[in-house]
Amino acid sequence: MTSGQEIKLNKLLDHCDLFVRRPSDGGADRWATVCSLITSAKLNDVEPLAYLQHVLERMSGGHPMSELDQLLPWNWRPKTLN
């Protein structure tokens, strides 16, 4: 992760508390999930922006709900170029 990406990610994480405290319970739950995924990715030495992009692409592309555990940060592997 470049320093510019890390700065953007840290700013996002700094704002997570603000979003979690918003009046909307649904919005707070979503932001808590996003913050948890970003933190889990960092703890598992996964580049968070690439991870989130890939996971969102897979989920919107019809990834089976029964196989969501494959998309967790500790199971995820980045795409490889062939």
C-alpha cells in the first residue's frame, strides 16, 4: 500500500466513529461492517482497497451466500495475473 492510499484509508477509519454515531441504525451498522472489514484486512496483511473492491465485485456478480467465508480477509487471496 502506498503512503497516499494509507493516508486515505486512515482518514476513512478516523471518520468511521462519526458514521457509526449517526442517527440511522442501518447506516451505522453498514459503516461498522466496512470498518471491521478494513481493520481485519490490515490485520491479515491484505491491502484493504484491493480487498474491498474485489469482494464487492464478487458479491455483486452473484457470489453464492453459502461461500461467503471464502471472501473473509484471512481466506482471501488477491487476483493473480496470468
